[in-house]
Amino acid sequence: MNKTSSNSVALPAPAPLLSRTGWGAFLTALIVVCAVAPVLNLLVPTGSVFHLSDYGVGLVGRIMCYAICALAMDLIWGYTGILSLGHGLFFALGGYAMGMYLMRQIGLDGNYKSELPDFMVFLDWKELPWHWLLSGSFAATLFLVVAVPGLVAFVFGYFAFRSRIKGVYFSIITQAMTFAAMLLFFRNETGFGGNNGFTDFKRILNIPIATQEMRMTLFVLTGVTLLGFFLMARWLVRSKFGRVLQAVRDAETRVMFSGYNPLGYKLTIWTISAMMCGVAGALYVPQVGIINPSEMSPANSIEIAIWAAVGGRATLIGPILGAFIVSGAKSWLTVAYPEFWLYFLGALFIGVTLFLPDGVVGLVKKLKGSRK
């Protein structure tokens, strides 16, 4: 007797990665990054009102690096419920990996005309330390940019998650981790330039780095990377893996009773998030021209969390908007009213927590709902 399918339940068709409107917005952003911005910067005359200045290119490029970090924060905080106050460490590790390569690219053009970086000559070092051996290869640098933050995050996360450290205790130890790393990198004997870090970069892939064309190339690469990470994050959170992450966020004990081990899921997304920050740091360093231990400051990690909170957690697009809003305000306030910037940042975080728990994106949704 043949079995009938009358009692079977048809599974709903998977929703598209983006809606038609979403794809339209994504393609518009891609065109702006890859075509409109280069034309306005490279081809439009400097005196024109439509000219995009080199300062504007550098500012937006840096903010897009911040937006990648905010997106990474949303994956672990917004969708998994893990608040990290140490993601600035992973950002800095990626930046240092790229900075080491850029220092090697200086070659004999340094102040001391030596193959060794200037700070090593000044400290009377005779040869490169072991952790600099791969720094002369661009391919190896690309690997280290994701491998070093990923490895540090994996080891730290494995012991923390296995011990079931969560909540405010996890946030505190991540902050302690990045502060300890900052103190370590400040020491001259570690071989990372001490408090001065790395600067005075000349070339990347033997191409001069301080040219308008190179700045725009880095801008485009950063924008494309941000958009690519957005699609990847969108795919992750809409997959079965992402649904388990959200279940862990809402009721981890129930997830365990359902037969899932949260350790693997939390450790995976934690490591992916750290790697994303490492890539952001690597794109950031050649655009700003310097990397030093201050990038590991706990305040920087707190600022990443503020970007996510201001934009709206568990929305993906919200943290990106939050990075642009907060960083844009910072670039203006630190020039116009530098003494009030930190007060503004604290007031912004408190105000969003009290009055806009869903961030800017949540406010927009409420306003749209009230109009219907």
C-alpha cells in the first residue's frame, strides 16, 4: 500500500536574501562606491561644487572601516546576546599585521637607510624578530590579517564559553583582555614600535601609497568589503545557524534542552566577528597612515558597542548607520567643540538606552507604523 502525503507538512520556501527594494538599495550603494565617488574625486575639477575632496574620501573610508566593526558587533551582540568590550583588540591586530607589511615596504627609504624599520635601528636591533618573518609577503599578510585575530578570539572564546561566562562578566574580561594587550604593545621590546607604533608608510605592493589614485583604490576596496560583509551577515542570520544564534540569545537553557550545544555556535560567530574586525583594521591603517597601541584602548571598544546601539541592534543595517552617525558627529565635534565630545558620546549612549532601545532603525519603523 502506497503511503500518502496527506499528513505531510510543506516547508515554506526560503525567503530571498534581500527584497527587491533591498537589492535596489544595495546596487545603488555599490554604484556610488565603485563609480560615483571615483568620478567625483578623480575627474571632477577641484573648484566644482560636485568635487569630492581627498579629505572626504579619507573620512568616509575610515568610517566604512568602523562600519565593518559595528556590523561584526551586531552579529555577536544583536543576534547572539554577547556584549564584547574588547573588539578594538581584533581591529588593532589586523591593523598591526598590515602595518608590519607596510613598514617592510619602506625598504631603504627610511631615515636610517636600513632594511630594518627605523624604530628597530634606533633601538639597536640587529635583525628582525621571529614574528616579523612573514611580514615581507603581501599574501602572507592577508592571511595573518584574518588568522591572528581569529586565533586569539578562538582561544579566548573557547575557554570563556566553555566556562559559561556570560553577561557583564564576559564584557569585563573582554575589556581586561584588550587593556592587557595595549600595555603589552606599548613595550619596546615586543617589536611593535612601542607607543609610537608604525607610521611613515611609503608603498603598498610597491605602489606609492600617498597618491590620489591609491587613496581612491583603498576607498573602493573598503566599500566593497563592507557591502560583501553585509551580504554574508545577512545570509548567516537568515540561515539555520543564525536562527540557533538568536535562540541562544533569547533562551540559551532551552537551546541546550533541545539538543544543541551553544558552545560551537557562540565560538563560531565570535571568531567570525573577530576576523571581520581584523579585515577592517587592515583596511584602516593604510588610509590613516598610522597604527599604535591606542587603537586597543578600551574606549575604542566601547565606541564600537555605541555604534551598534545607536543604529539598532539585530538589524545589520542599523549598526552601519550608527557608525556613520556617531563617527560623523565625532569628526565635527572634535574640531568645533573638542572638550565636549566625550560628554556628548556618554549622553548619546544614555539617551539611546533610555528612549531609543531599538536605535535609529527602530525609531524609523515606529514612525512608519504610526503613519499607517
